[in-house]
Amino acid sequence: FYANFRRVCVLFLVMEKSKQMYHCFIIKINHEQQKEFRDTARKFAREEIIPAAPHYDKTGEFPVPLIKRAWELGLMNSHIPEHCGGLGLGIFDACLITEELAYGCTGVQTAIEANSLGQMPVIIAGNNDQQKKYLGRMSEEPLMCAYCVTEPGAGSDVAGIKTRAEKKGNEYIINGQKMWITNGGAANWYFLLARTDPDPKAPANKAFTGFIIDADTPGVQPGRKEINMGQRCSDTRGITFEDVRVPKENVLIGEGAGFKVAMGAFDKTRPPVAAGATGLAQRALDEATKYALERKTFGKVLAHHQAVSFILAEMAMKVELARMAYQRAAWEVDEGRRNTYFASIAKAFAGDIANQVASDAVQVFGGNGFNSEYPVEKLMRDAKIYQIYEGTAQIQRIIIAREHLAKYTV
Amino acid sequence: MSARVLVGVKRVIDYAVKIRVKPDKTGVVTDGVKHSMNPFCEIAIEEAVRLKEKKLIKEVIAVSCGPQQSQETIRTALAMGADRGIHVDVSGKDYENLGPLQVSKILAALAKKEDVRLIILGKQGTFASQVDFQEDSLKVEREIDGGLETIKIKMPAVVTADLRLNEPRYATLPNIMKAKKKKIDTVKPSDLGVDLSSQLEVLSVEEPSQRQAGVKVETVEDLIKKLRDSGRI
């Protein structure tokens, strides 16, 4: 099966503090297949997403034709296991695809990525029946799903969510309000985190339960589409749950296991988010470089002025490092290891540099950069959310500090 | 129909890449440069796969002549729907000297060996813009300078694909994965009894001369004066 691939070996050195030993990790990438996946994603992004992106940014409408096309090409739902009709790709492959799509438009890419986020709890914690039912249908038609955890009153503080689920016979009755749910209006089903233990002193790892909820269940009321700074074609809404009845078969793992399920999804979805930010940064770098090689000032092209070439150099440094960071995080989890440390580093770094690089790109374009006829102002608006969703930049730092310090304490 | 179709796919420098001549003028820079399937070969593969989907032919074989990397191009053809691939292994000096005459000898030998009824290639050739498959002949519509011409040809035949023949499909991810199970055979030109010696020798390769900037003039008199001054009239 692997007879014809070329191996690309990358050596990483990791120091295990307690033993002061160097471990060398060698990455074996199935080079050819990944290149082909990436090429298909790249072709789709450059030929179909890029021309349509400005229109969707202006109107804010959900990019149904692009999503349908991505689904047809197999670029969506890459994590769905093979027994549910999916490709069962690893996180590394998914990241390569995500970076290419994000290069085209991060609004479109976020709509697609939110599917992976919604599915991940079912992939990691769903039983056979749940997987067949809710993941199977994603492979049969281009459906969307959503991850409902954030509330108007609780974002970073997940343990502070107030949506409650009360057990009544064979069902749970859900009441509460969710906010900033990507794909909220387009989803066919939701992963929802709700509090099942009313005791305020109950610890987080016992008080919450994860549910799968069909969007057409009575009582589910998506709010209006929110108009955001960037990634405007992505559908973000508040959702109200009023006496929504969910069968107990739709509980993931069991009552009280929700927090672990919700957080466990992030280790697999943060690397692709970092990849998305990297794709945006790469696009900003490419656009700025092309402009800097065309625009002339003081007798030579912008790029030949050291002030500008240094800006481009630093942009390039950041893009390359962000890419290596997400690849490391993705590879670690694909190898079966806990990658929380690397995933948080990748997401934090990529989110920050995406903002810096997009802002630098506007700077290189000068007055033109500020204008909507040129592509870079959109990149700057789109980049901001990468420091906020999927764990804010500050939360990532809390996680990184915790993981880092844990290596030093005995 | 039990016919087999052979499609030539060539690995070339990607059409979006800016081509540069090597400093020693012996050729163009290929090291580290992105290569992909010739866009016209993509159109040829697409046409062959469509004929197969219409159940007019039985099997699509993708052929590429070149070094090891040509197998990537064959893989792309397989991901688009070709059934199997043949890689004619030509490398080094032989590859640099590989010209149309040698390739056509190879394709002819392969066509005989694999009992192929139709060969579809990227243009330059008969520039087909529409192909209709009949029992044992082919109706081909092609664009010529004066308009459109429809001709009927007997098979085995060679048809080349023009831009407007079709819109090549993407290699979807599921198809890329399926393609890995498809076979690629490797043969040497000597196995096919083909002699690769070339009558041509490349003396030097140069970039086309830079376009000179034009000059704008105000009146017809100015124009005539300038033309006279530069000795053109």
C-alpha cells in the first residue's frame, strides 16, 4: 500500500527534563498522497474560492455553492471514520487541506472547519450507533453541524455555562441560551454541552453532559445572523433552547462526561485552526510580495527598499514558523500522543502572527491596502477572530504555562 | 464496446510558473520547479474517462515517458479516472533528448502491445473540440481557421484534445485514495523495441528578446517622421 511514496524525514529534538535525554522523532509523511490532497485543495481554493470570496464578504450570505463543491471534492468532513463513509484522514492531512482552503477565504474555511469541530466529540466519544447515525449522514449529503458550548455569559469559562439538562424518564429537557455558534443557522445537528448536575459545588469534570441534538427538534430557536468584523460569510448565531427534549440515546458516553468530551475535541481541532491562520498569513504574504514587486517609488520597486524587504522577511519568518508549529501539533496527535502543549502553542502563535502579517500586508500596500478594492483589508478583518475563537490567546497561554510548568515539577 | 484507449500524459513545468533559462544556456531551469500534468493532457484524460463513463470504451490507460517523477503525473491521471498506468522509464541524457519522434515510436509500440483502438493526446494535432464514438469509426469535430470541420475517421486512430473539448474534473480526495490501489507498470523503451537516438542536437536555449517600450506620437506627421528617422521606411 505504501510502496510508492517518498519519505520526507524531519528530525525533532525533545528534551525530557527528568532524564536529560534527547529523543529524536522522525516524521514519515506519505508524501505523494498528501501532495495530491493538497494540490486538489489548492486548485479549488485558487480557482473557485478566491474569485467568489469578495462577493460573499460583501453580502455575508452563506457560501452554499462553495460548500457543496468542497463536499463533492472530498475536502470536507475528512475526519469521519471509514466505517461511516468518510476518508478517516489524520489531523496532519486535514491541516494541509485547511491551510489551502483558508488561503482562499477563511470565512469559507471556518464554515467547513466548524463541521469538524461539531463532529469531533462524536468521533472521539460517540458509540457505534451515534456515529453511524450522525456521521454517516454527513457523508451522504453536504450537511453542516455545529459545536454549541459558548453562552452569552460564558466563553472562556466553560465551567460557568448555565444551559441545563434535566433528566425526565428516558429524556433530557434542555433549557438555555448559546451564543456565537458557527453554522448555527445552517446546521443539521448540534453537539451541545449542558449542566446536568444542579449542585453549584459539583466539580467541572462531573457536572456537565454532552448531547447530540437534531436541529429540527421542537424548541430549538436559532437567532438572527450576527454581522461580524470578518469571516462575514460564516453563519454565526445565538441559539435558544426552550424545553428541548433529547432522548438519552443521544448522550455522549454518559451523564457527567461532557466536560472531558468537549475539551478533548480541541486537541484535534486546534491544529487545523492554526493551519487556517497560517493559510491567511501566507495569502497576506503573497499579496504583499506581489504588490511590492510591482509598485515603484523613489526610482525602484518597493521590495528593493530595505524597509519593505525587512517587513516581508519578518512576515515570511512568521508564516514558516507557524506552519512548522501546526505540523508538529498535528503529527503528535496522529502518532497517538497527547498534544495539548503543541496544539496550544500552534494556535496561539498562528493566531497572533496572522494578525501581525495581515496588518503588515496592509502597510505594504499603503493607501491601497486600506481600500476594499484590494484584497488585504479583508485579510486584516478576517484575522482577528483567530485570537479569539477556539480558545482565546489568553486561554492558550494559561494552557501552555500549565503544561510547561508541569514538566518541571516532580 | 471492448475498446481500449491510450492517453499520453506529460509531466511539464506548471503553467503558472515563470520559466527561466539556465545560465549555461543548455535548457530551462527544472530543479526545484513545480511540475504538473500538461493542461491539454488533463483535457485528454477527461475525454477518455467520459467515454468510459458513457460505456463506449472499456479501459483507459495513462502513459507517461520520463524519469521516476512521471509516476506522479500518472497517479493524477488515475485519480481522475484512468484504470491503469504505464510508465516508460526514460531518464538522464535520454530524457533530455526525448523528442516527438521518439515518443511517437514509443506510443505506437505500446498501442500495438496493448491492442489500443484510440489514442488521445493533448494538442498539437487534429485539435478536436468534440468527439463522437460510433461502432468502428469516430466522428470528430474540430476547429480550423475557417470555422468548424466534422470528419469521420476509422479506428485505430489518434486524436488530440483542444481547449474547448471539455472541462477536466478535479482529482477528488476519495479518488486519490482509490488511485493508490491501481496498477502502474514500468517498461523500458528497449522492451518495446524503440531506439531513442535523436537526430537533433540542442545548441543553445535563450529567452525571447525583451519587448521594447513603445513611443507615443501626437500626429500622423510625427509618426512618419519617426519611422523615417529610425530607417523603417
